[in-house]
Amino acid sequence: MHFKLGLYEHQSAGAIQAMTDLLANAPELMDNGGEKIKTITITAYEPAFGIIGDPAKRKPTTRQSADHSMVYIIATLIRKAIENKANGLETKWEELILLPEDYSADAINNGTTRAIMDKIQFAHGGDEYDSKYPDGIPTSVIIEDTAGGTADSGLVLYPAGHARNATHDLAALLANKWTKLGAL
């Protein structure tokens, strides 16, 4: 059903796609360390909402707890996007891929990541989302900025890597994953 395009919990794939798309379309959100981001609301299906969105997983301390924390995964993705933008890199999956270094003790305790984690909240999408799983990975993300504006991903059902995704080059994304992991 889904090829993981990096190191993350499978059920976060919809949120990763939504966030990658939102940051590519609103790069100003990454200015000044992401200070324009006021809140991030991730709406998901069960079991994602109950497992990787579990409030007990908001403060991971180990590699395994970070790997199963939607808050950590998305905050790390945003931190990488902020760093990449500052270094002139694009906001696309090939550059934002989550790798083993993103689950190190230093990464888990990164101040920027922790600050972003505090801005993330979850909502359960109810039957509208639950009925679409396991056909897809139904997730949406809304970012509210400090000026009162919002960026809305809309429903992401088939993120990159999903068997039904027709908008991304799966072979290229998998080649990117193998190249980056093989270079370790």
C-alpha cells in the first residue's frame, strides 16, 4: 500500500505530504526560524490519531518514541525545511527526507524542533477520515500564521509513496532514499 520514503511511522505519511506541500506553497512560513507559524492542526484518522497522535507521545526522549510521535516527525520536517531554506535548498521531499540523524539525541532535543512541537495540535477527522482508511492515509493540515492567515492542505489521501499516488515519481523518490541511506 505504501513505500516509506524515509524513516518515519507509516501513519504520518499523509501529514508529511500535507506539510511538504504547504511549506513549498508558503515559504514565508519558514522565515526567522518559523516564528510566523502560530498553530499547526493535524486532522487524522484512527488509528493514526490514537497511536502516533497520542498526547503521551508529545515529548519523546528516545529514538523509538520520536519515531512514533507525529508531533516530533512533523516538527523535525519543519525544522529541516527552515534550515534548508536558509541554506538555499528547496522545500521538497528529496531534501526533507527523515534520516537516522533526525532521531539522534541532539535532534530529539533540538530547541527549534521542541518549539515547533508546542505549536502542533491534533483533531480526529471522524467518520469522514476513518472511512477512507486503509484505502488511503487521510490527513489534512492547517497552519495558522501570526497575522491571522491560514494555509490549508486540504485532504491528503494518497501521499507520495502510496500505491495510488499518481503525482510523484516513486522510482526517483525511492532512489533518493536508497542513495541517502546507502551513503551513511
